[in-house]
Amino acid sequence: MQFRTSATVITASLFAFLLFAQNVSAQEAWSLQRCIEYARTNSIALKQAENSIQLSALTDKANHLSRLPSVSANSNFGYQFGRTIDPVSNDFKSQTIAFNSMGLNAGATVYSGGRINNTIKQGQINLQAAEKDAMASFNNIALSIATAYLNVLLSEEQLENANRRRGLSQQQLDQTDKRIAAGTLPANDRLDVLAQIANDEQAIIQAKNTIDINYLTLKGLMQLDPATNIKVERPNFTIPADANPDALDFFAVYAQAVNSQPQVAANELRVQSAGVGVDLAKAGYFPTLSIFGSLSSSWSDVAKQFEVVDLGTVRQSQKFYVDLGQGETELDVQYDVPNVQTNLLNYPYADQIKNNFGQSIGVGINIPIYSNGQNDINVQRAQLNILNAKLQSDQTKQQLKNDVQQAIASAKNARQTLDASQKSIDATKVAYENAEKRFQLGTINNLQLLTARNNYDIAQTNLTVSKYDYLFRLKILDYYLGKAIKLD
């Protein structure tokens, strides 16, 4: 009965393994590089960073185009009611007048105290800073994905260890059943092994749950649909033999981190941008010189044309009295006077537009005399922006310095922990192998053998965790050294 139970358990385990293997084969393999590239395309944070770059690029383009003149056109059509000016007689009359006016205006800034040049300069610096911010966002996401990727590999390896321990426990149960049947072991020894199998199965369930959680974390960082079934690739990586955190010099690592980390460069660019902002604020003290020109014309429905008709001449006479010393003499002088007639005719739209066409061109200057202290305040505000930008830059460097120190210390500690775990597994392995021999000889019971094996299993788990932790700490150092994040 006991053998039948064991065979049933083995068959069920084998069936479950085959189903698991079939499911894994249907899963799509994802390398770390593929995960990072997928996040580059789909990450919301990176999309926002790319949008910031595009906005800065548009601002930079607009700053360059501000050198060009501006041209605008206008046209108005409407009615005037009530007491208005008659465009014919220029008298005030109560009437309704339809009107239409149009114009074309152009203007350009010739000098503005360096405002245009400094605006262009600041826009270019801000564009570079936005690009550095995007690089920093990508590096942070890539590092987070690498962490989640390693956690998946770690949890899968722990599941493999848990399944292996479950198999060993089953083998021990089979041996115990044989020895109980032979009468060399008491029946109660079987309970200890069953308890161990229950613990092993619980560890398997916990390992599977951990894998699911780590996969969800990885998919979340990638912005991948949680329902997507993926399987991370297990690279053939080993701990670099030449890796020695104890030999690292903090100042050398920090110097490389300062030169390679994009967030440091972004803050330094913002200090430069704030400096240009002072020159922009000082432009308010200088006059602005501009040129302008315009074209215009208009039409009115009550406007009339004056037509003068020549009707010939009219003979008129004028009497004059002249005293030549002999008394007054009457003279009758006749002369011709032009006879003309003035008519008011309709004024066609096209003729009005043509005849009312006007042009203007000129130069304008705006000299600031008193601006309620706003220029002074703007300069002081710009100078404070420089101080804040420098403080932000210093804070970033200080945080980077702390992170580098912690990364080196963590790598050193992880290396020591890995060495200690290796020594522990060597010792517990010998102890377990010795316990197996003693169990075969009957000098120890199942509980003592299980204790030795559990100690060996714990040491293996600790070694696995230490190996991945040390590898992760080395990748952190590579990150600060400006190296690409990858698993060799």
C-alpha cells in the first residue's frame, strides 16, 4: 500500500512536470535586452520624457523663427447705424452705411537688448537638458528591469531547488517505507518524512507565488499586459573572476559616475540655462528697435464719384464807372464764364479699393524709462534661479556620492556573504553526506537525517540568494561606471 502511494505520487509529479514543460515550451522567451527595448518603446515615463524633448525642440524652433518678421492680414465688413459721417460730404448724417476695410501689416525686431539671441541660446541648452533627462529615465527603468529580471531568475532557481528537495524527500520516504517493512525502523519515523514532504510542497507553492509576483513586477516595469505569457531567458552568466570590490577606489568610481550619469549633466545644463536667464532679464533695461510697414484700402456703399460736365461758356457782362476828369463814364465789359455741372455717380467696389490704396513704412523705438521696478525684480529672480539650479546640481552630486559609497559597500558585503555561503554549503554538504552514511548504518534516525539535509538545503538557498545579490551589486557598480546593463 505504501509503495502504491509512492508510485501514485511519482506519477502525478511526472504528469505535472510534463504539463509545466509543455507550458514553458509555449511561452515566448524574453532576454534582458528585449525587455529593456520593449520598455523603451512602451514605458509611459519614457514616452513622457520623449514628449518633453519634442516640446523643447519646438520651443527651440520657435526661438529661431522669432528672428524673422511677422506678417498679418486683416479684413473687416460691417454696417454703421445712426449718426455717422458721410464719406462724401464729411457731414454728420443719420444713415446706415456698409463698409469694408482690409490691410496687410508686417514688422520685425531689429534690436531688443539681446533678448532673441539669449532666448535661442537658452532654448538650445534646455533641449540638451531634456535629452539628458530622457537618458536618465531610461537608465533608471533599465536598472529596475534588470533587478526584476534577476529576481525572476532567482525565484525560478529557488523553485527548482524546492522541487529537487521534494524529490529527495520522496526518495527518503520510499527508503523509510522499505526499512519499516523490513522491521529496521519504527513506523513513527515515517511521520517525520511526511512532515518534511509537506514542508517541501509548501515551499514549492511559495516559490511559484514568488515567481508570479516577480513576473508581474517585470511586466509592470515594461508596460506589458499582465496576461501576456512570457518566459525570461536564463543566460549563461558567471560571477566575473576578476571582480574585486575591495580593490575599487571610491573617488575613481565617483569621478566616472559624475561624467557618465545623465542626471548630473542635465543639472549642470540647467545651471547654464539659469545663467542665460539673467541676461534675458537684463534685456528689459535696453530699448527695443523695430521696423514696420503696412498696406491698406477701404470701401463704403454710400461713397460717390464726382463727375464734372463741361457745358461750354456763358457770356456775362459787368458795368464799371470810370472818372477820366470829364465826368464818370460807364463801361460795359463782357466776358465768358465756364459753364460746368457736377454729378454724383455710383462708386464701384474695385475702383474704391484701387483709389483708396495706401502704404506706410517706418521705424519704431521703445525706450524703457520706468517699469515699476519689474526689471530689477526679474533680474533678482533670475539670479535666485541660478542659486537654486546650483543647489539642485550639488544635491544630485551629493546623492550620487552617497549612492556610489553604498554601492561599493554593498558589493563588498555581498562578496563576503557569498564567500561565507560557499563555506557554509561545503560544510553542510559534508555533514549531510556523513549523515546519509550513518542513516544507512542505522546509527541515526530520520529526524537527524532530515535535520542535516535541511541545513544543507538552507545553505544552498543562501548560496543562490548570495550569488544573485552579488551579481546585482556588480551590475550596480557597472551602472555607475557608465557601462551598459546586460547579463553576460
